[in-house]
Amino acid sequence: MLEWILRGLAKGRITTRYPHAPERPAPGFVGPLVLLDPDDAPSQLPAVCPTGAITVEDGHVNVDRGRCILCGDCVRAAPDRFAFSERYESAARSRSALVLGAESEAPVRPVLGEQAGALRRSVHVRHIDCGSDGSEEWEIQALWNPYYDIQRLGFFLTAAPRHADILLVTGGVTTAMRAPLERTWEVMPEPKALVAVGTDACSGGLAAGGDEVAGGVDQVLPVDVYIPGSPPAPVTILDGLLQAVGLVNPQGAVA
Amino acid sequence: MSVTEEPIGLPDHLPETLDVDCETSGNDELWLRVAADGFEKAARTLSDAGARFVTVLLAGSPERALMAVFALRGDLVVLRAPLGADEAPPLPSLGAWLPAARWAERELVERFYPERMGQSGRWLTRPDASQLDGRVTGLDVFSLPFGPVRSGVFEAIQFLIETGGEDVLRLETRPFFKHRGLEARLVGLAPERAVHVVERIAGIASVAYASAFSQAVERALNVEPPARAQRWRAVHAELERIACHLDVIAKEAETTALYVGQARFQLLKEQTMRIRAALTGSRFGRGVVVPGGVRFDGRMGLDDLLGQLDSLERDLRRDRRLFLGTASMTDRLIGAGQLERELVERYGAVGPVARGSGISTDARHERPYGDYRRLGLRVSTARDGDAMARVNVRFGELAESLRILRQSVDHLRRRDGALIVPYPRDGSGAAFGWSEAPQGELVIWVEVHNGLVQRAHVASPSLRNWALFDHAFPKDVLTDFAFIEHSFGLTPAGADR
């Protein structure tokens, strides 16, 4: 056992200082989609997107990050118009705020920190999978690894929904998972927040439109924070969680 | 797949009593045609001859047919019963006597012939979390439904555990809570767009799924991807295997509360994910493998990659020694979840689960594809059949993957070449593609018509191996559950699709 401990110590401090120090992806990382040029778009432009995230109205482009699966088809087809961001952060407090260039609506509830200020430094998180592809679970688990170490910010995993303040939902809610999701949410005590993790949870992603998937968690329950991405990177999820408790605001400033 | 008119002779390794017409032989595949009423008998003869069941599916090309797929001496043996336009297939006919076929056949019947399900029992593909039916009775016996909402960050699946408190008397695995209907979503898509869906069937094995699908499309349309593309596919696939195996080992350490060990293996996994992100832009290697080849060269310099692999291997070697020398860890794994070889064979299990019980099956070795035809592979096996054996198999594969990576980097350095070849945009054809995913052998059947996917069927390693999980508690108690589940290392997303 001593050898394990020495091995741990020998590595030194490796934990990120995020959000107090910024984290930027390496060059070439497929981060959130950004729109470089929204004007004078041809009407057939939306056809490049497999999930309908791109719409064109009178030559003006809208990009819905909540539908974007980061496949890069649009970046390859129109590199002067679309690109991948050099920032990880893309979480938003309302569904319409995920649409680049659109007016955003007010969030469904005040953030947890406003409802109960004491919660901010000790938040219990519960996860439920409603039809993800499995990669979102890996990225959520990664937050508890020594590099991201989310416990330093006061987030703890809990096995019981009755102890949970935040429910992380992955996947676009399959028929069989609808009832378990509703029941899990129902037994959580107030105040509580629901965070949709991943493009599938935001909109159903590629599975939307079939018979099996509702098309996003908000078809079933009100969502406080949307974290798009297929899957979102650990820092992206971390930013969303910090927004849910009010430790950072949507502009990324530490509150 | 071209089908010759004249029947050819049966190869020697098939039993003489097999009453079929041999259509094509060679190229890792053997196609056998049988009348619908002889389907069950032929399948039984094949199974008795030692053929491992892979999947059963309804095909629409080259003609409508019921197909059962087996693997025999590494070859895929496709037993095909052609059907008329309105003729109903002889289903169910396999599950009653072949445990390996039970789920695959049931899924097919429930999807396409629900009226044949009768009034009996529950649906496999439409699970209801609140519907429980314990079958064991006795003093102090109770049923414990575990899932689909798991404790911790895990994918949705349900286990019905019947226990007297310690002993697991009966276990029933219930998949399909996250059935997203992705095979149906593939229909009508061009292959390069369909690959986005395929990468998201089992997100932790995106590269294996994209490779098997791309290979199926390439074989259907008679395209050979360039050598450089095949090298890169092997690089991305081996990095994926390393990440998946490290994940399993970190979870085993977490379950024994060996927290430093858990942190160490999590860090190695994170390091691997970052190498993948630097190479492809995606932590899961998505967006690279496409029908025809790969989209781009790795975005990280080869020297840089080698340096990262060196550091990974150095750390891994030390952590492995510590892990295997920690008695509190190994004591929990040795003897846990013991699977007899005979049982594993009957269930047609694949991947580390099969290799941990002494069965040397690996698609990279049995039907070498892509760069594995040149690379050579030492298949890691262990004989004991317990959780320790499955972990040891993974440690062996980690070392072998690192060796393959170095060899591939060396090849990539020496030769330049094209990365992708065009394939006919309005082509038609149908074929199987396969790869060895970290969870085991993956087989995908794809039919392409006028350049669009018309039908696809995925035989995932997770679904096949999970059928065996019900039998993984011969002398184990409830507290061994997590160790045994992690040692299987499966993903519900792959099983449910």
C-alpha cells in the first residue's frame, strides 16, 4: 500500500485550476460549432447537416448547437462559414440560448445557488441514462478523475435520488426509460436542478424522429441547463454544472 | 456478394450430413443455401460440428432470405434460406436448443413477427422496469431489481437478482432499456453519412463500429481502402482498446476501494483519451474512419505520438506490477465469476470474456482484416475463466496493443500514400464487415442499393456476451456483483442499439 501512496505522491499536483484558470483545448479539437459568417447563405445549405442543426431564413443562417453532433460535415463543406470553437464552454440555461444568433428565453427556474445559497459548496449529483451511446457516461465519470477532480468544487456523486440536488440526464429518453426518469425526478427533494448532458439529451440527436426516442429530455421534464456535444468534453460538462449552481454565469465569469 | 449458379462441393471441415448447397467459398466466408424447411436441421448440424453462432437476420439482398451466421475455424459460415416475397421465415427455430441464438432470434421475431410471440411472458425488446417475476421461492428468498437507474454513473440496464441474502440463486439480465432504433435510422442514408450513426451505436467503441461498417460497405461495393488508411484504422482501433481496457481496470480498482490504483488507471485512461483527441480532434476517435479509407492523417506528429506511447507504457508497467501485487485487489478477483469453457462455447461468447476462459478467438487473428493481415497478433488468453483471468487478458492485450501501435507508426513513417479511395456513389451490393471491438467480435451486415443503405444489421459483442452474465455467479455472492460485471466490460448501448 505504501508503494501506491508514494506512486501517487511522486506524480505531484496535476489537477486543473478550472474555473479559476481557463482550460483551452489543443489545436484541432472538435469543440462547439461556431458560425463565422451568418449572411448570404444559399438555401440548400441546411442539407449538409445530418441532424437539421442548420437552418437558413432569408439568407441568414441559424445554428442550433443543441442538435449539432460535431460531425464536421458543415465545416468541411463551408469552411469559411463554420468552424469549431477554441473554447470548451457551450452550456446554456435555456434551449433557445443554444441557437447561435437567436433571442434566448428566460431559464425555467432560478439557479440552485439563488434558491439555497448554502448549497453552492456541497452539491450532490445523481446520474440517469435514458438512452445515451455510452460516451457521455465516460466523460461524466472523468470529472471524478484526478485531473478534473470535481470534488474540490464541492460536487459529490450520490447513489440515492432522494439525496440528490442535481440530476444529470444523458440520452434522448427512450420509451422504456421515460417512467424511470419521471420517477427519479419526482423523488428528488426541492430545490433541485435538471441538467441535460449531450446532444442526445438536448434534442435526441441522430436518434430523434424515430419511434423510440422522445427527442430530448425537455419533452419529458423541464431542463435547467443544456450541455450540448456528442459527447461534451469533461470541461464542457463542468462548466454546465457550475452554471447550474450559479458558481459561474453564462458568460463564464466566476461568480 | 456474387452468387455462383452452379453449386460447388462442401469444404472438408463441414460435416457430410449437412444437407445444403455450397454457393461460394473463400475470402473468409462460406455461403450455404438451404430450403426453409431444412433451416433448423442444417443450423443444428453446423452447431454440433463446433460452429460458433454469431447472429440471425432477415436479408433483402441478393434476395429475400433468412440468414444464420456462424463462425467455424475463423471463417464466417452463412446459412441462407431464400424466401418468396410473402413467405414467412421459419422462426422461431434456433433459440429453443441453442442458448447463443435465444436473444438474437427473439429480437428478430418481436420486431418483424410480433404476432408469433403469443401470450407467453414478457418482451425482450420492450422491457418494463416495474414488471418483475421472481421464479425462486423459499424461506428468506427475495427478488432485488437492480437498475435501470444504476447507483453511480452507469448506462441503463436492469438485473433481476434473486437471492437468499448472500448467494445469488438466479440472475436475469434485462437489456433493451435504451433501444434507440439506430439500425432503422441507417436506412436511406448515404454510407458516409450513415457512419455518423454507426459511431454512436456504442460510443465507447466508435472506431470499431465505424471500421466494421466501412469494411462492409467497401466489400459490398468492391473497393479496397489504401494501405495507409488501413494503418491509421489500426492505430485508432488499438488506442480505443487501450482506453476501454484501462477503464475496466480502473473500475475494478474502484470496486475494491483501492483508490490510489483507481486514480492511477483513470489518469492513464485520460492520457489515452488526450492522445486520441490530439490525433483526431475527438476524444473518441470519431470522424476519421469512413467508407473508402480515413479522412485525414493523424494530426499529431509521429515522433510526438511515440513519445506519448513511451510514457504511457512506462507508467502502465509500474502500475500493473503494483496492481497485480496488491493482495486485497487480486483476492477479490481470483475465483470470482468463474465461467466454464464449455458454457462459454455454448453461448458463443466473444472477446475478453471468451479469451479469459481459454478460447482463443479474436477477429483480428481469425479473419485478419485491414492492416492486421500484415501486423500479426499474439492472442492473449487465460485459462481460469474467473474475473482475474479476464483482467489478465486485458493486461496482455494492453501490451500487445502498444506493440502494434509502435509497429504501425514505424510503417506509417516509412511510406506515404493515399488516404482514401472513392467508391461508386450509385453502387449496389451487400456484404458483411467485421472488427474486433474492445468488447469482442463485431459483425455488421450492410445492404447498399443505388448508393444508399437499404438495410443494416449489427451483431454486437455486448449483446452476445451479456446472455452469459446470467450464469456468471456459480458460487459467488451478491457483493461480488460489481467485480464480475466490470470484468465483462460490456456496454448496454452496443447491445440495445
